[in-house]
Amino acid sequence: MMNFYETYECKIDDKGRLKLPSSLVKLLQSSDDKNFVVKRSVFQNCLEVYPMKPWENLMKKINGLNRFVKKNADFIRMFTAGVKNVELDSSERILIPKDLKQFANLNKEIVISGAGELFEIWDKDAYEKVIATNEADFGKLTEEVMGEIDFE
């Protein structure tokens, strides 16, 4: 399984074409698949980019939800709203569809941020605001999220 953990500063053009950094492309070449799923993030105004294998695993879980329960059907609809398939082209670019580009307010300067099995695409200013937290706040968040995990 691929893990994305690096952060890159990039540019996106007016047509939504995003040239991926060479080190990210090298990582992606470990998989023969050049297709990805791009979707709106649930919690932030950024985009999530899934290689096909993690996306298919996630959709397998989502498809296991009972669609005859209204909240499940509503969740599936909202979660998959605006989802697009994109392909890495011969120039190592992906095309971010206009609606998704607008959702994430992507202008010229962007950040690609690794997030485990997926990576996120952010407007640079928005990304910097989100990660601009003081050490005490991050320490508290770390303790809340990771403090109860047994690492053995």
C-alpha cells in the first residue's frame, strides 16, 4: 500500500492542470495505475486524491451501508457528490475539474499534502492558515488522538 506523507508547493494553471512534483510521480510509478479519484474533503475546503486501490477499498465499505436507511443514503450521496475520475497524463499532470477547483478555491499557488493513503490539494494560503497552530494546541490534539493507542 502506498503512503503519502510529503508536502509540496506547486502551481495550477487557469485550466486546472496540475503538474505533480517528480518525487510524487516516482512514488506513483510504483503502481501501474495512472487513474485517481478526486473529491471534496468532508471537513476542509480542500480536495482529496485517492489512487484507485484505496478508493475501491473505501467504496466497498460505503457500499456495505444499508441504503434503505435514510441517513446512510444521504451520507453516500453527499460523500460522492462531485467525485471525478482523473488520469495522470504524459506530462505528469492531472486535470482538476472546474467545480472542484472552485470548491477548494484553488488559484495559482497550491500545496499538495500527503495524508496516508491519499493526498490533499489545498490553496496555499488556506493550507498555511489551517496548519498555523501553536505547539500547545497541537500537543493537546496529539494527546487526544494518539494518547490512548497501544503501539505494541
